[in-house]
Amino acid sequence: MRRGSIVLLIVLGLAGCSTPRDQAAVAGDLTPIIRSSFRARGQAGLDRLEQTGMQRLCSSPQADALPADLKQRLQREALESVRYPDDGRWLGDWQRGEQIAQSGVGLQYSDKPEAPHGGNCYACHQLSGSEIAFGTIGPSLYRYRERNEGGVDSMRRTWERIWNAHAFNACSLMPRFGDAGILTPDQIRDLMALLLDPQSPVNR
Amino acid sequence: MTPRSWLARTGAFIVVTLASTVGHRGAEAADDPFSSYRQMLGEDNPAELAVARGEEVWKTPRGPSNASLAGCDLGLGPGVVSGAYASLPRYFADTDSVMDFETRLVHCMVTVQGFARDELTAKPFSERGARQTDLEVLTAYAATQSRGTTIDVPQQVRQERESYARGRALFYRRAGPYDFACATCHSADHRRIRLQELPNLTGAEGARSAFEHWPAYRISQGAVRTMQWRLSDCVRQQRLPELVFGSQASIDLITYLGVLARGGAMDAPSLRR
């Protein structure tokens, strides 16, 4: 975590005094409880319990009400985390993208570490019109291209959202698929095609 | 009907129910494709098999001390099972700790019956398709003895209030490669993962719908699953390491949920997806 974030955490801690005092007072330091309550299993080591600065800031029950300057800082840091396609190619194969969107495999201790990760997009989003088993935690992405034209600006913005959604929405619920190394740049290209290729079932 | 033939019929029925529900009514109406299945089963919850075995195991002298669990104090006095599940977790002076039902059960099996704690907790949940564990059937039995009882998880003493406060903080704590907290999926009304509706566990209504119905016969697993299992499997999907059975974090999260659910009426074991 960067030094600036530590300072901001202290600021947030003070802001947290507006929450009911008894709750804030008795929760105390969770670290010893976290340490004793989990055991490493499969690919899920105890290091996963350590929080990043963003995770800590976004763990407040009032994360929606973060001060504007904190939100802007989280968004700026998220945008700075994005790595763009090194060959300037935004779109891959929508059919592979559909498979990635359907698959929820990856990073659970019950998953084989060598298995390719999925994006599990349908868990939270509507995408293709023909897939009715979609979740509603995130917005519908059906007919995404109609709303995002497909020019270079929307290509870049879509890439950035998949890489690290906090770039536009501090404390977004969506995993940082690029920044956290959940998906490879090639897989993100395939998801880009699922969203933006005119032939993709998302857009037909 | 034998359990085996019941399962065979059930499996076929699930497929038919899902296919017809999704096919005819579409996604909006298919939030709970198991509801008609539940209605049809009515009182025939296969958890009753576990409950019956649990009652027998509860009342039979067992373990190195050759004692039954009749001497177990679940918080309402030694031997009182009726209504006890609905007021757990609570603080116990004899261990100076807040315990949920399952950790208190282990405590009784160790202190009353002489079982070894490590052996009891090494595999608390049955493998898929395997015989249910003693902990699972005993939990199913005890929950039945609170059916209809108003949930009254206490906040009388400091330790209980601290457990709630930690549970609430843990509920919102984001971590891991997916940045998930419990709150990521469970802090808004009428959200779904795929077709599965998610209870909003930040308020009484959603917390009651969850707390009232666990332990549950989990149709997709063909087994009774407990509240500790429910938390553990959520944590697995959060991409975190394994939540230790009976750990402080697990108890605190159940306290948080149980306190929010106060005023609801226990209706477990239920049938779940």
C-alpha cells in the first residue's frame, strides 16, 4: 500500500466516528481473529486475507458515502493500474469470450490451479440475449455496443472497466479482472469482443 | 419409500421442474425454481431422515464416557433442547466465550461424552453422497426442537455485543483476489447470482429468511447442511482460504446474522436449492 493511502486511512478512521459509537468501539482489531479463523487450503493461502488499501477503504459499511476526494483518489489509482494491449488490438474472439463469461472456475481452493480461469460474468450481468440464467448484481450488458458505439474511446473505456472497475466507480463490487491477475490480456480481448463485436450474441 | 428410491425420484423431478419453470416463465419468474418443488414435497423433507437419526444419536449413551447428550447445556439449562437453537449464539460462562449451536455441541460431546475435539472437527461436514456426520444429524435434530420458536439471539453481556460488532465488521470486510466481502452479494434487495436470489443480510427481513431456514436439506447436494457449512461455502466462493469450523470469525458472523434475525420464527431444517 502506498504511503498516501495510509494517511487517507487515518482520515477515514476519523470520519468513521459518525457511525454508532458502541459498534465502532467494540469491534476492535480484527487481525487476531482473522489469523485464527482461517487455514490455508489448496491455492488459497493466508496471504489472501491481507487487505490492500482499496479493500480497507471499501470495507466500511458506508463505503458508498466515501468523501469525494477519497473516491477520486481511488479512481485515479485504479486508472493508473491499467495496462493496455501492447499491440493496440482491442478485440479477440467473441466465441471464446462467451465461454469465459460462462465459466466460474478459478482461484477457489476447490479449483484446480492449472485450470484456465473464467470471468463468471453471467453470475452478475445479463449479456447474450439467449442466456436467461444471468445475475443482477451488475447492470445488464445486453446490446452493449448500441450504448457504446465501438469507437476507440469506448474500446479503451471498456478495457479499463474490465481491468479495474474502480477507475470509474470507487469501491465497485466488480473484481479487478486485469489488475488482480484473474484474467489474461488475451482473455480480456475475448470478453471485449463479446461486448463490442457486432456479430456477438450480446449485440444481435 | 427407501431413501434411495426417494433420491432417484427427486433427481428426475428437479430436472423436470427446472426445465419447465425456466422454459415457460422466463428469467423474471424463475427466481426460485425450487419453490413448486418445495410445495409438492410439503412435509416430506428428506432432512427428516437426518432428524430421526440425530434424535437417536442424541439420546444414546456414547463416547469414552458412555453418556448421552441429555446433560448438555445449550444455554437454557442442562438437558433442555427445546427452543435452545433459536437463542444461539450466546455467551457461556463455563467456557467464557460466545458459542453458536455447532461449537456448543462439540463442547458437549467433548466434556459430557469424552470425544476428542480434533477428531470431531477434522471433518465436520459429510462428503457428497456419503453418510451424514454425527454433527450434521445432531444439528438437524436440535433445530427441529426449535421449530416455531422466536429467534432471540441475546445481546445481554459485553461478549455478545462484541461478537455482534466483530461479525458486522467481518461482513463488510473485503479481501482476496476478487475483493469480495459478504456484503458484496448480500447488501441489496432482490439481487441474484445467475437465477439464485440472494438474501439482503443487512436487515431483519433478509437475515430472518436466512437464519430461520438453516440447517437445511440442500437439494443440489442431497444432504443436510448446517449454518457453519453455509458460511464456509460462501467463503470458499469468495476466493478466501478455508473458514475454520467453529472459529471466532464464524461464530461472530452467525451472531451478527442471528441478532439481525431476532423476532423471526425458526423453521429448520428447511429445503434449499
